[in-house]
Amino acid sequence: MGKSPVQETIDSWIEGWNSHDLEKIMDSYAETAELYDPKIKEVYPDRLTIVGKEGIKNYYKVVLKIFPQIKIQPRGLWIKGDEALLEYYIYTNEDSKADVISKFYINKNKKIQGHFVYYGLSYKEIKEEEKT
């Protein structure tokens, strides 16, 4: 059984990040896509959301410039209809990772229409902190 169109979209998005190919990343997004990411505030202090493919592209250019070694390691993908929940680690270098969950809303053209990003500690990291 082949991959669903939603999984193909998410897989392409991951491949784009791991190859640092901004055009491949952006090919996954609809022209009117919305991105919610608390880290946006670090680049644009007055907002948490970017609307429109061009604005998202400009933000991702900054991210790739700041973190030229960035890699994504998927941990799980759950798909229900045209929605996907992706759990993954983002490695900004060999020694630094963040535990991330992204919720994607995929439109009828199989492009990301809505993308919501959530950051947190993994269970393992919390247990290690409790030991100290």
C-alpha cells in the first residue's frame, strides 16, 4: 500500500528541511498558507503568525541562515483525513535538539494550508532534569 497524499506532503517538507532546500520546503505550502510558531517572535517581535507563502519563505530563509546544520528527525506521524500531527526532533547542531510537534492542515491541492508548531521538553529530558 502506497503513502497517502498527506504523508507525501509531510515527507517532502521533511526532506526539504534535511537537504536545506528552501524551494522544496516551500513547494509543500499553499500560496495563502498560515504558519503559527512561537519562534517567529524572535525574528518578528510583533507577531506569532505569518500569513502567505512569501512571508513564510522569508522567515525560513532566516532560520536556515541562523541554523545551517538544521535537521529534522521524525518520531511519529498521525494522519486523520486532511490533518497530520508530526512529532519530531529538530537538531540545530550535533549537540542541540528541541522536541517539537507540528499540526498540519492540508488543503484539497495537498498543500499545507495551516501549520501550527509547538515546542517542549521530551519525557526523557524532564526525567534527567529531575535527577539533578
